[in-house]
Amino acid sequence: MSKARDLSLGLAITVYGILLGGIVYSHLVYFPPYLSGLPKSATALVHGPYALHDEDFWINLHPVLILSLIAALVLNWRVKERRKLIAIPMVVYAAAIVATVLYFVPELIAFRNSPSSTVTSAEWLVRAHRWMHLSLTRGALMLVAFIPLLMAMRRPPD
């Protein structure tokens, strides 16, 4: 059982790390040019012949992360110190998912549809800056929540 606990926790850490890598990549490479010149940048980056569609990455990653965190929590449930340290990132991640569904995704859809809107470029810039600031805050919270998950691996499984 000890091996299964460690493996499940290792998998959750790996998948969570991939999530963090995607967040960093998106904020350093993808979002700055995309959000800096709406609506023209939307035409080039999400509607053009070589448009980027990162939603496939996120749609596939989230269920894997959810399942790996649940498996790690279930298999480590009897290890009190690990249980608490696994629960912390789960709660933060759940809050991030709720915020993503309620605010971040609807705004991304609006950004994608910006070429057909009547919103001015100046208004898009304000919305994009707000979105980026809030998204960076969400990413920072996700990073901080990763620390307890790493700490759980240092606790003995039995």
C-alpha cells in the first residue's frame, strides 16, 4: 500500500507541475501578444490559418489532474499529515476552477470574438489588463498551493 500511496502522490505532483508549466507558458508566451492588440491580435492568433488552440491542452489536462488528486487523497487518507497537505492544493484548485468557469473562460470567449464586437480597442485593452492581472494572481495561488503537495511526499506514507 505504501508504494501505491507514493505513486499516486507522485502522479498528482507531476500532473500539477504540468499545469503550472502551462500557466507559465501561457503568461509568458501566448497571452502577452494575444491580449495586447485586441481585436486585431485575435484575428491573427485565434482565427488565422495558423491559429493557436490551447484549449485542447487545458480540456485534457484538468480531468487528469482532478483524478490524480482524488486518487492521491483517497490512497493517502489514512496518513493524516499527507491528507492535509493533499487537501490544501485540492481546495485551491477547486476555487481556481470555479473562478475559471465563471470569469476567465467567458472573458477568453469574448476576446476570441472581439473582431466582431463593437467594443473599442481601448476598452479591450482595459479588460485584457484586468484579465491578465487576475490570471497571474490565480497562477500565483496555484503555485503556492503546489508547495504543500510537494511537502506531502516528504512525509512517511505509513
